[in-house]
Amino acid sequence: MQGKKHWVFKKHTNSIEKLIDVAIYLKSTKAGISISDKTKMFEQFKNNSKYTPRTSLRDKPLDAMTHRLNELSYYMFGYSDKIDGKDKFIFSPLGNLYLKYIGNRESIQKIFATMLFSIQFPHPASAPSETFHLYPYRLLFKLLLDKRLDETVYNFEVYKYLIYIDEMSEDIYENVVRQMLEEREKSNSDQFKYLKENEHEIVKTAYEWQYYVSKLLSDSGILDRYEGDENIDLYHPQKETSKSAPTKRKINNGYIKLNENIKPYIELLLNSYSFSEIPLELGDHFKKSSDVVKEIYSFYPDILLKEIGESADEIQTQMLKLPKLIEAYSNNPNNETSDSFEDILEEAFNMFINVDAKKLSGAGRTDIECIYLTINEKFAVEAKSTANKLIGINAGRLRRHRLLIGAKYTIVVTPRYVPSVKYDIANENIVIIKANTLSEYFYNNIISNNRAIDYQEIQNIVINNLGEDISCQVSELTLSKFG
């Protein structure tokens, strides 16, 4: 579509089953998405009778695999990232939950509805969305629950009004409803006339919505689709030099409603979260891009867990605060949270079933003394909170701290550091781990309801990497366990 900016829909599948097949494959193969990994994935699916990827003249046509990965990201199953130099697909909490309940139709309906509810514009997996500031599916759900609209949205209204909305408020919403009600006073022929007069701008979006998005949402049990009783042929624009006939799309006067089974749950979501909430900015000046992406994909409401019978008890809810506090206190805004950072790390290391951690602090002492109970061995934890990068580590001082308590090694937890810090700990019984890596490790254990976190897997990484930053190894561990 030329001219005004508008929402761009994903258009490479209208089947939720095809996305699920790719998600299951990624989960079972530890989520590698390098070129060689995608080549293997292509060959796997090429030989699968359920799904034949589109082929081309190239030897290894991987476009279909790339499109599937992009759609998994768009629909909030997870996101792509580079871990220790390797391209990986990292499943979101909701993505993991969806796969856990894959055989339960009612539960995955609600989980997928929650995924849609969490989609924001700007979206990390949709470059055209970067100039918008709203939650598009929250808006759609609210319209589909509006009795003034008979809880109905017509396809035509999607093309004429919804796709151009770039922000949301109560006033904007009311204006949209007013426009839709006025439009419904017009005849089908008037509406088709508008489509025809603007066909080169509208045809692509109309086709994507009618043949891909609404079908996928219907396939997922979120929407009920009605084809209508009339249609019109719209044509794609064509280059003047083209000798072939222009591509034609048959666009109907159909409409959508919420599936009755999912409607009560979506009402609960809208009662708990604002449809006009301001989304996160991808270019937040105060956060790393990767941290913003993690936050966007971390939507995991208690209301969903209660609905599907997942144990969302008060203990787990409180535990889920801990990873976020690790990151928040480690950054030490205004130099006010260093003591809180030590407190939260003490609590974090006590989450290991075989570690007894106690905060010491004080001049000349380590911050946290820990005993690895399995082998009755002590180690020290130093909390280095800083608003800026950590500029140095006094290895001699940490060595003295270890001698005072008989610790074998020191784990330094910090949000960020200058590269020269690595030279400070070289050949020392010290390792560094970034605060967001540690918080991610605990977060995934907590949402997986793993209350028996064994320290041995961290101990093995530490012992084999003394004098180094172990963040990459711990990230790999998290990814291998939770995908």
C-alpha cells in the first residue's frame, strides 16, 4: 500500500498448526537458527507430508523457514538472539507454556489469546510497526466486545479505519466507534466503490487480512469468520512494462466475531490491562535494545495461569519479582540500591536447594558468604552494582575476602563492565556474571515451577572457567534447559 502509513500484516501462513510444527522442531533441536540449522530444518519439513516449504531455483531455498521464524516472533512465541556467537530462538514464557499445553485445545486458545493481547506496535519482529504506539489486538478485542457494534467488526472497517490508527486513547476509541457506526449506514455498493477507488492502496492489506491473519486467528479458536454474501475483484498495481495480467484478489463483505468460548477470558484480560496502555519504546534511551525485547516478550499474567489451572500461587508470584529486582538493584540508580542488591542476591542464592547464603558486608568482608552443601565448600559472592560500567576489580582484595571465610572462589555479579576488567580477574579464582544473565536464569526456573534448583550446574561452569566472564555459558545453560 502506498501513501499513508498503516499496519502491515504477516502473510506467510494461515495455519497455526504450521507454526506449532516449527516451534516443536526448534524446541527439540535446542533452537538453533543459523543458516546451517535452517537448512536442516528445511530438509526435515520438505520430507514431511504435513508441510512442504515453497521451493525456488536456489539450491537451498530457506525463505520459507525464515518466514516461519519471523511469524513465531510476531505471534510472541519467542525471539531470535545471538548467544555466545550462535543464532538461537529463545522461547518466551508464553511460548513455553503454549507447547506445554499443546494437547489441550481450551488452554492453548487462552494462551494464544494472551499472546495476541501482548503484541505491541512497535514490534521487534515487524519493522513497519515502528512508527505506531498501541496494542493492536487489544483494540480489536475491545471493538469485538462493544455492544454498540453488535460485537462485530467488518473486514471493510479493518481496511478503512483500523490499519491507520497509530495511537490509542479513550477519545480515539470513541471516535473510531462513531466512524464505524456511521459507515454501517452505507450500502455494500458504496463500500465496494470505496475499495475499488483505492484498490492499489488497499488490495495488499485486504488480501493479507482476509486470507492469512483472520484465517489464522480463526484456526486458533480466537475468531469466528463470516464470509459475507457479496464480493468484489481488486487488482494489484502493475508495472507499465509488465506483459502479464494483473494479480486479482476476491475481497468479500464478511465480518468477524469473537469465538464464544474465548470471549469471557478476553473480557477478564481487558478488565485487568488497559487497551490504551502506552507500549514500550524499542529505542528507549535508558535501556539496551536486548533488554527491551526481553521485557516485551516477558508478558505472563497471573490471570492466565489461574484460568488454565497452572499453579500461580502466591509464593511463585513473589518469586517472580526476584529476577526483576536483581536487574533493577544492580543498576544502582542515584547510588541508592547497593545494599538492596546484596539483599536480593542473598535471597537469590538461597533459592538453590543446596546452597546456604548469608549476607555479611562490612569493611574488609565479602558481601555474601555461601556454602555449597553438597560438598560442604564455601564460595563468595560480590555484588557490584553500578549506574555506569564497572571500571575495575581489586583481585587482591577479593583474595583476602576469601581467605577470611575459607572460600574457594568469588562470583562477581554486576550489570556491565569495561573490557579491561577481564584482565583484573585473569588467572584468579574469580568469575563474573552479568546481572541480567543471572536474573534470566532464575526467571526461567521460576516460571517452569522448578523449586529444586541444583547449584551443581553453576558450580561446574564456575570451576571450568575461573578467571573469566561466565555469562555466555550460563545463558547457554538457560537456553539448553528452557529453549
